[in-house]
Amino acid sequence: MFENLSGRLGDVFTKLKGRGSLSEKDVDETMREVRRALLEADVALPVARSFIDKVKARAVGADVLRSVTPGQQVIKIVHDELVEMLGGEGADSSISLAAAPPVCIMMVGLQGSGKTTSTGKIAKRLTERDKRKVLMASLDTRRPAAQEQLKVLGEQTGVATLPIVEGQQPVAIAKRAMEAARLGGYDVVMLDTAGRIHIDEELMAEVAQVRDATHPHETLLVADSLTGQDAVNVAENFKDRIGVTGIVLTRVDGDGRGGAALSMRAVTGVPIKVLGTGEKLDAIEDFKADRVAGRILGMGDVVSLVEKAAETIDADKANKIAEKMRKGQFDLDDMAEQLKQMGRMGGIKGVLGMLPGLSSKQMAGANMDDSVFKRQGAIISSMTKAERRNPKLLNASRKKRVAKGSGTDVSEINKLLKMHRQMADLMKQMGKQKGGGMMSKLFGGGGGMPELPPEAAQDPEAMKKLMDQGGGAPGGGLPGLPGGMGGGMPGGLPGLPGGGFGAPGGGRKATKSPKKKRRK
């Protein structure tokens, strides 16, 4: 969502970083560029103007202009003000369940904004992560098959849905849902209301009646990030008429501007609680102001990346791989599991997008194709168990058989084997580390999440040093990623920058077909 804004701000701050001193004129020019970038990203004019005034007031101070690294100081000020605009650092923006059960959560919003899908996503997360017993009920009696859609989502996620009674009106359905939740011992009731235009008096009166009948603990406005600046008007209208307590932003993966998020929080004062990051039912993220500000300014979001790893990685499998690492063992089955973990974490682009120091331009310049991992998985699947355990068995005839079975050629198998050798060497080194590397820290002995130093969360240079020293996330490499995400990807990994996210395609030149060598 913030790709264009992040790219523009990155260009502006690149010019600042190389300067030994800054004048007031330099700060004015920079702020003009930042303001233009915000307006192009669909940020509302009053919000952009207020933001620039606050940053400028701090940036022209004597401490900045006389600083040894004035460019970094200005970036830090912009980061701090972005965090403040998005809700403040450390602010609790999670969905509140602090009420007597059943806790009622009502979803409201415009037609087609993604309310029903968001209801299913949030219910799934509350069930799996927070271990709550959830009941979903559709109050949408106007859209054809809307209630059936929620029923299907309930079956897919394993969340209970209120039985459909033909002809029953929304207020009656809401009362029946609350009564069923009380009798059934449910912790949370999610009410999916019908989509409505904020100027439709009849529908707004209807949702107000549902509110009065159920007294929801949370009223979440589902807003489409593609709406642009009009999303702010929608949020203000719903807040005034219904009383919104939080915002769910959907389709943040489909818009390149992202000004809606910046504007809605600043104008309405209502916190953004959840981001919908894709079509799948697990494509949902908690909104954290400091982390989003870090992503916008190219500082990455290592904490969210580690949390995502903890959610998607199978602890038993990770422990087994960690044990094998300690013994210096890493076969092709382990490598296939690592590639699957990469896919579950959002693919190579999703992972690298959270790493500090990688701009959107660098990401676009690198040839990062997730289909490479699928082909590599197919190659490994075409091998026998013995070959996967001991890749040295793969002679020329066996390679031809595997290539035929996987629809690839022998050169791709050679690249995969070279990549495996490099990963095995890296895993062996990680296994020798005290404590067994990052996997054992994540899953062994209740160690919990590694902490980021406070200075690293605000200063991109400190974050970069942390990445250089610690190899990605604090504590070593990150499980689920080829090469541990430490000192760069293995050089032989096709489709990826070699030797640490450098020039595209690094590592390809070093791999040649064995036949060509013999002819030479």
C-alpha cells in the first residue's frame, strides 16, 4: 500500500544522507518534496499540511542543523511524526475483548468494502490465536446469498455461524445471535451488517437499531484502501451516526498510494486496528503505528517478520531441523520444508519487503520469482527417499530421470544441488553457534520473541548495523528462509540477488552445465 510513498520519500532522504550540514533552505526544499509525496499518495491536504508544519518546526532547530548527521536527524523526526500521525508508539490498537462474554463485535461499512471476508478473517484469528469461541451471524438480508457466503466462510475456517431463518429482519437476527451465544457459551459474537451508503438514511437508521439492541463492545468500520480520500468522509459519517471504535483497512495489497491510512487515523481520531493484506483467510495483520512508519521509510519491519515466522512455522519440525543442524546434517527434505515455509510467510517479496535497507526500486530490479521455489519443490519431490537423504547418489542417469519427472532439465537440478550444499554449510555453521541458532531461540526452552534494541526501531542506520552484525532478525538467521536470512542469500539461488541482495541474478554465472565443461 505504501510502495509509491516509500519510494518517493526514499529518494528525498537519499539526497539528505550524503550532506555534512543542512541549512534552513535545505530543510524547506526537503519538506516541499515530502509534502508533494504525501499529496500524491492521497493524504488529505489538512493532514499533510499539519504534518509538514510539525516536522519543520523540529527540523530547523539548532540541534539538527549543527548535528554531525543532520540528514539522519531529519529522517528520525519524520519517522517520529509519522508514528504520531498513525496513532502513537505503544498505543494499543488491538481489538478489545475486555467485556463480559459474549463480547459483541459489529462490522459496518460501504457496499463491497470486504465486510464479510474481514469478518471471517478476524473470527479465524480470534479462534486460532486467541483461543476464543466465536459465533458469526450475517444481518445482510438485502444482498443475494450474503448469509450463505458467511456460512461457507464459517465452514472453511471452522467457526460456528448462526442458522439462517428465511424472512427474518436484521434486528431480530442480531437479538437471536446474542441469545444463542449466551446459551451456547460463546466468548465472541461477530455481526456482519449489510453494506450501506453513508447518505442512505433508512439503512443508517437500521444499523443504529441493531447497535441499540446488541450494545456492541467494538464497532469496526471496514474501509477499502482503494477508496482514496473519500474514505475519510465515509469514516467521519459512520463515526458521527453509529459511533465507530476502530477501522479495518482492506485491500492494502492492491493500492500503491496508502494515503487513506494516514488520513483516516489523523482526521477521525479512531485507531486503525486491522489490515487486510490479501484474499486468503490468513492474510490479515494487526496495525502497529511504529512498524508501519518503519516500512514507509524503508526501515523494514523485522518484528512483524519474526512474529509471522512464529505463526507459520511448525514448532515440532523446527525443533527437528534445529537438532539436525546441531549434528551438522541438512538434507533435501529439510530444504524442501524451508521452501514451503517461505511460501507460507508470503513468498520472497513478502519477506524481503519487511527487511531494512531494501527500497521498492531495488526489489523491482531484482528478478524475484516465487515460481522458482515451486519448481525446486517439484524437483525434490521427483527424487527417491534415499536420494533426498543423500544427494551424493545423484549421478548423471539419476539426474536425467529426476529432470524428466519434474519437467525441468539437468542444469536446474545442478543449480538446486549447489544451492543445497551452500545452505548445508551455512546450517552447519549455525548449528555450531551457542544455543543452536535462531530456531532453538524461537521454539526451544520458552525463549519467546527476541527483542529489538530501542534505538534500532527509530534509526535506520542502527537497524542496518544490527542486520549486518546479527544477520537479519536479532539472534541469528530466521527459520523458514533459505540461508537463514543472515549474510545474504546463497549465491546459487536462481532468480534471487546473489551474495546479499546485490545485483540481480548473482550466483547464476557460477553455475554451468556439466556437458559444456566437458566440451570445453
